[in-house]
Amino acid sequence: MTRVAPETLARFATDILRAAGTTDGQAAACTRAMMHASLHGVDTHGIRLLAYYVECLAGGFVNRNPEVRIARPRRGAVLVDADCGLGHFPSYLAMEEACAIATDLGIGMAGVKNASHFGAAGAYAIKAAENGFIGFVACNSGALVALHGGTEPFHGTNPMSFAAPLRGRDSFLLDMATSSIPWNRLLLRQAEGRGLPAGVALDGEGNATGDPAVARTLLPLGGADFGYKGAGLAGVIEILSAVLLGMNLSVEEDGFGIQESRLGYFLMAIDPETFIGRDAFERRLSDYLDAVARQAAAGAPVRAAGDAEWAERDDRRANGIPLPEGLDVELAALGDRFGVRIGG
Amino acid sequence: MTRVAPETLARFATDILRAAGTTDGQAAACTRAMMHASLHGVDTHGIRLLAYYVECLAGGFVNRNPEVRIARPRRGAVLVDADCGLGHFPSYLAMEEACAIATDLGIGMAGVKNASHFGAAGAYAIKAAENGFIGFVACNSGALVALHGGTEPFHGTNPMSFAAPLRGRDSFLLDMATSSIPWNRLLLRQAEGRGLPAGVALDGEGNATGDPAVARTLLPLGGADFGYKGAGLAGVIEILSAVLLGMNLSVEEDGFGIQESRLGYFLMAIDPETFIGRDAFERRLSDYLDAVARQAAAGAPVRAAGDAEWAERDDRRANGIPLPEGLDVELAALGDRFGVRIGG
């Protein structure tokens, strides 16, 4: 297992994306989102995705030079047209705009249309928290997840992320797929030669399987008894992103392989100042995190949403980002293809 | 099993609540919310709760004659002070106000403070949909649910509800606890002499149990492998309601028995007109519901969130609301106490 300093890996990723033909702004935003994931231990959505984005750019599945446009259809809402480019730049932009509206009104929302894969939803929710706002992000994706009781892909893994800000202390950060596992984790398990937990996947015939190699459909969060909750949450994400923005339903996008996408994103920011003032809000949020920490200090293996990410970040800042065997080879091949060396 | 016409049951509930000392407006809103639940098959939060609300009123745990006040701290936000009365009236009011703001800005939020139990969250989300808006509702509640990996109550069952409107067709409606089951369903199972599914409850020593009689702590949605997602969602609800409104954390409220509460609610409305116009929004939402219906027509036991509720509503409108044995006796006793007869 190689470990690489975050800055070194970031420079490599940006150089590769530029060499693959996209703009400085697009490459910088894509790198930033991948590095958010790689730094915080969300390896499914980290530097692993560089090769995928390169294929999207090289194959013409995303627009290498998009003209990202902003409209303001209502005072509380911004609409960003991603123009079929990479999803990261318009997502950061949309969250900035939602925060600006929330500064004014207390709450603001942004929709992104004509969009493709944006990586980890948490990258944009934490952006809101860095700006001092509660952030919420939702996005549908190509069909991979069965309905509760179903056997074929219907919803995407339809992730959501929520972050709440604290000055001088790590935020609350939830970043989750509405399936039990995201497809990228299945691929990661397969690459690592590991099986799947029970109740997370079906094979091509609709039978339960623990083998990532034959899995064709994921199951919604909640398992055999309560999967209707995970499917319901996936439906909420679908409505906020695809339906509200007039984009493709997950079932209209193929969850496998690389293709042109017409996805929608929904982003929202809330000003913690609104109801009780920021200081009082932060005291209550600290009380919540302290209460979790007290259970942990008493010996329970519990943590608040985000705690795992902050621990990984501290470790990886100090020791570098781990590149598992296979990924290092893949990145080196990308470097050879575009004449770029890691740390070169 | 007795069945009673919805109007008859509603009149009885209102009469009882008036006799227990609250105002016409409070009694009407409480009845409306209970009847939403009873009509749509959410029996955990239906007329079953009448005796509980009567105890809250009779025991002075809620304010019988609250002065509900509205403030507008920001252009995008309304703050409703429930003045420690029943939670239903301020919730309907808050959602109306959120819809009014969304009419103007595209999105609007409302916080309710100094609040107690509001029944089924879905009652207020569906109110938004009836008004033509996407509705979202979240509320924390007394500690009953362990953290993932924990053994004692920390979060409430912290429900959320989301509804999306369609003219001339039943809406999408998700109304769920972030625990696998709500406490009221555990009580219902106990009353029916039924056990609990695996992985939903712990006894007083923190050991898994299927016996509702000894269960003391619920487990978060997601089970042994993915309970961190349910706990994370419960944390989101906690932040939107308790933290944002400066109210009690779930862990600061006893989940058992009747007491004075200081809960917060978060409600939000989004105008489907905002990004693509209402007609296009409704076409996409119909496409989504149609796609679910096609899988069901092909034989898969699947449905969209809300479908179960609409089926119950149709049945119960036609055949009356079922009162299981025990509940009919309890309601008759309430009637005797206040000199009110069902259908009298």
C-alpha cells in the first residue's frame, strides 16, 4: 500500500484532467471533490474515480468545455445549467449561490440541470458548513437499486448529504447512499476480494447474493423488513433532483458503464442565525456532539455522523492518502498515457 | 373489531378534547391530525392517541389555552411559538405559513418552538401537498432509540415526512420514523400480543429482544450492519428541530410516560413551479409513479411511498375506521368520563 501526500495527489489529478481536455475551473473543482473524499476516507468516491472521469472526458460523454449558466427563477432559488460538463464545478457554484440566498432570506435552494456524476455529495454539504451554513445535497443516479420487494434496478443509489457548522470544531456530516451500500463500495469490495454483507444485493435472476462479481442489483436501506424506508428515501431524492429539475429518472439512466447523463441535483442552505442566533445554535449543536462523546467515553462504540471522516482526515493529512494495490497501477497508467508523473 | 365512520369518530374526538379543557381551535387541529392517521392506516398515531392527549391536558402537561404566536425572523422563515399547547394547531399553522413564503420565494421554512407531541408528521406534509407544494416535516422526540453501537436511549424516534403534490392523483407521501419501528408500533404489537422483528429493540440490559414487554430501547433504521445511517438521519432531524430552534435534545426529554415537553419542529415547503413549471413537474412525478406501477403490474410486490396509505383511506372511507378490541373499551371509558358518546 503506497501513501501519497494529499497535495501531490491533487496536483496529479488536476494535471491529468487538464490533459484529458477539460478547463482549469472544471479540473480544479473535480480534483477538490475527489480530494474531499480521499482525504476523509470515502475511498469509493475519491481518487479512484479519476480514471472514470477521464473516460467520460475522452469519450465525449461529458462536455469538456461547458458553458455553465446561472439563472434566478425565484428570489429563494438559483438554477445552474451544467451544460453536460463534469458535475463538480456546478455543484460548488450552486452551493455558494444557495448560501448567498440564505444569507439574505434565511434559507436558499439551488437546482442543477443537465448534470452528470458529481462524486461524493458530502463535498458540497461540507462546503456550506465551511461557509457557516447548514447544507443539504441530494442527487439521483443511474438505476442500480431495487424497489422494496422488487428484483430489478429502479432507483439510483441516490445519495444525500447533510452538514451542520461549528466554528472551531468539526461539523456534523452525514453523507450516505439510500441503498445499504453504494455501487462503488461493491466494486471496492470486489477489487479487495471481499464478499458482501447479507441483504444488500441481488444477482441477475433477482436472488440474494453475497458475491460482488455476480451482483446486478442493490437493495434499499432497511433490509428485508424495512426496505420500504430506504426505497421511500430514494424516492424523495428522485423527486428533489430529477422531478423538480425535469431531468431523467434513475430508471431512465443506465446504472452501468459510461454514458451521457441528464441528472439533476438539489442543494439547500439554511442560516443557523435564523431562529435563535448562531451562538445559541452552536451551543446546542455542541451539546449534541458532547452527549454522543459522553457515551463513547463511557465505553460504547458510538460516534456522531462525521466523526469517522474527521479521524481519517487527521490520519491522512499526517500520513498521506493510501493507494491500494491496483489503484496505484491504474494511476501510473493514466500518468503514462498523458505524460504526467505523481509528484513529478 | 368495531368499525366507526370517520366523521363520527372525529366528532367524538373533538368533543372529548373540548371537554378535557382545550380550545376549539386546538381540539379541531388535534382531531384533524389524528383522523389523518386513522384514515390512512397509521393506527399508531391515530385515535389511539386520544387518551394520551387527554392525560396531557388533564394533568397540566400541556397548556390548555395556549397563545400561539407567529414571528417572521427572516423573509424566508416563520417562527411559531406553540406556547406549550398541543402540537397539532401550531404545526398546521406553520405549514400554511411555509407555503405562503414558498408562493413568494419558491421555498419557505417554519420552525415551531415550545412544542409537544404532534402525532403523525405526514399530516402536515400532506397539508403542503394539498396546497400544491412539496412539504417536508421533521421533529425530534423523547429519547427511545440507541445510537448505532449504543445500548441506551439517545435519539427520539425522530420522524420525518415528505409529500409531493399531483392534481387529480394521489401524492407521493413518505412518513417514517428514523428508528426501524416507532415506539407506538411496539405498544400496538404488545397490545395485539405479537412479537417484534429481529434487530429493532434492546431490553433494559442492552441485549437484543423480540418481546415488546421487556423492550426498553429501540434500534436505528439499518440494523446491525447499517444502523449508522438510521442514527445519522436521526441526528439530522435532531439538528433541524431541537438544535435550530434551541429546544431540548431528545436525550434531555424522557421518552417514557407523560411530561411537559420543549420540542422543536422544522417544516418546509417548496413550490414545484420554481424550476420547470408545475405542469412539467407533475408530468415527471407521474412518470415516476407510473414506472413503479408498471413493476407492480408485472407482478412485483412493490409500491410507491404513500400507496399503502391511499389504499387504506379508500377502504376506511367506505367501511369505517377499525377499532381493535381494547381501544373501543378505552374510548368508551373516555366517553363515560366526559359524558360524551361515540355517535351520540
